[in-house]
Amino acid sequence: MAIYIMLATFTDQGIRKVSDSPKRTDAFKEMAKKCGATVRDSFWTLGEYDMVAIVEAPDDISMTALGLSSGALGNVRTQTLRAFTQADMKTIEVCPRVTAARAKTKIASKLARRSEPDQE
């Protein structure tokens, strides 16, 4: 399953009833299950974001459904980040870089083809 970091800020509605936040987090965990996801952990935070949740979901569609469903309740605005573990990163191959010389050659080749007269 993919891992996601969900950052949340309280809306005016959410902060007015901040004491209900732990109950809403329990409801969020139940909602996640219905979307096929699991909330690994959730934290209330200081700083730019009021809450952070670590969520495992089978795919981006499931996670998007969870984010939209929780946002639709009107208590938080969310931002979701796809996270990668160290093990994930070890399996990712970096694409070869295009060097400046190679890029110039490709551009020159394309320009040369464009300037050739059409052959019928």
C-alpha cells in the first residue's frame, strides 16, 4: 500500500468546535476504512498545519476520495503528499540526464529536419 501524509488546517467551523477534534479523528479513521485506507497515526501540531495524518491507501484514487470526503465535512482543509520509504527509494531508478551537449545535438537535428525541403 502507498503511504500518504495528509496535512490539515482547521476551518472557522472546525476551530469553533476544536474540542470535538479527537472524536472527528475517530470518524476520519472509520471513513478511511470505507475508502480502503488505514490511518497509521494522527497528530495535532503547532505551526502552519493543525494536524498531520499518516495514511496507507491502495492508490491515489482511494486517497483522493478520503481527502475530498473529509474536506466536504467543512472542519478542515487538507493537503496530501505521497510519501516514499527508504526501501521505496532504493527501487526507483533515476532517469538519465540529458547533457547540454546532447540537448544541443537533438535541437540541431530537429532544426535540420525542418529546413529540409519536402520530398514528394
